[in-house]
Amino acid sequence: MRFRPFTEEDLERLNQVAGERPLSLGALRFFARTGHSFLAEEGERPLGFALAQAVWQGEATTVLITRIEGEGEEVLQGLLRAVVKSAYDAGVYEVALHLDPSRKALERALLEEGFAVGPLVLCVRVLGSRGARGERRGVLE
């Protein structure tokens, strides 16, 4: 199994494992430039990907994994290792992500790779565009 940075030419391959949330070309271009995003593959077969970026948190930088998808715990562990190594090589000593508690394979992979998994809850509000009177016109996705 190989873990490598991806390029625009990999969009179709990433979307083979993206499930119901395909990546746009714009998202792929952004994450391809971060130095912390990877494609997992076995030969020519895509197995998963991690989308991550360095984020300044006021006092230090954190590499934030925005999205991670993979076929099984081994793939997820490898992707986590690749992101952690890229962070360390860049002088960033914290890697974080939000964990959906229903993703048990990812939780096991995180624990195996030394991440602290706690009871933190991410609250999200998706904002829609509003007209002059404040009526909702659509939802951003």
C-alpha cells in the first residue's frame, strides 16, 4: 500500500472512494497544495484519502484533517501516519480532526496511532443564503 500526495489528475480516483460526498475540482486543487493531504492506493486501485491543512490557532499551528475516508482500519492508520509525518516534517506538532462517533474503524485507527479520543462534540450550522428580508433561499453544501 502506498500513500502519496495527489494531483488534479487524481480527481476521479479520489471520488471512487468519496462515497456520497464527491470532491470538487476546486477542493482537490486547494488540498493538493497544502502538503498534508494524501491518497492511499494499492497499485492503481484507490483505497482512501485524507484532506488536511495547516491552520493557525492563535498561538500555534495545527494540521487539521478536514476529511478522511478509507477502506478499513489499516488504510485509515496509514493515512493518519502520512499526515502526522507531514506535520512533523513541517514543524507542526499537533494534528486534529473531528470524529463522528459512528465511525468506529476511524476511532480504532486514531487510538492505535496515539490520538486522544474524547467526548468532544462538534456543533455545525450550515448557513443558507438570505434575501433582503432574511428569507432562506438555499443551503450551502
